[in-house]
Amino acid sequence: MVESLGTMQGLTLIGLPPIQSTVIPFSLPELALYKFQKQSGYARLHVDMFDNRTGEFVGSSATIIGRTYYDQYTVLFYFTWAATDLLAPP
């Protein structure tokens, strides 16, 4: 049973966003003096167990709550680093 599941994201940019022209075919890249991208996730769930033969409710697990974040920073167009509590894939 998933009680709650969601993500939130935000962006702060000091500089010039990427520009694309439709009339004259040219584009400019993003020029970020400071950029902060933030994403967080939340999940709340529990497991209900039922008897397969009778369909009778057997029990329920404790509610599990999980939170995570991923923040990425860019300074002076080029210097980028990230902070997160996510594990790297194996």
C-alpha cells in the first residue's frame, strides 16, 4: 500500500538562460553566474499481508518513510558539483 509518493524540484538561476531564435537560426547557451537545481523525493508505504487461500487479512508491516535529495550547483559558467544522499548504482 503506497500512502504517499512524490518529488519536488526547484531552480535558481542568476545569469542568462539558453536562448533559441525561431526567425534567425541561432542559439546561445546558458551563461550561469550561479545556478542551483534542487530535487527532493518522498515515499511512505507499508505492506499488507493476506492468506492466499481464504483471502483473510493476516497482518501489516510498519510504515516505512523514505526521503532523498539531489542538489546541483554551478558557479561562473563552468564549476559544477552535486550534493546528494543517493547511492551510486552497482
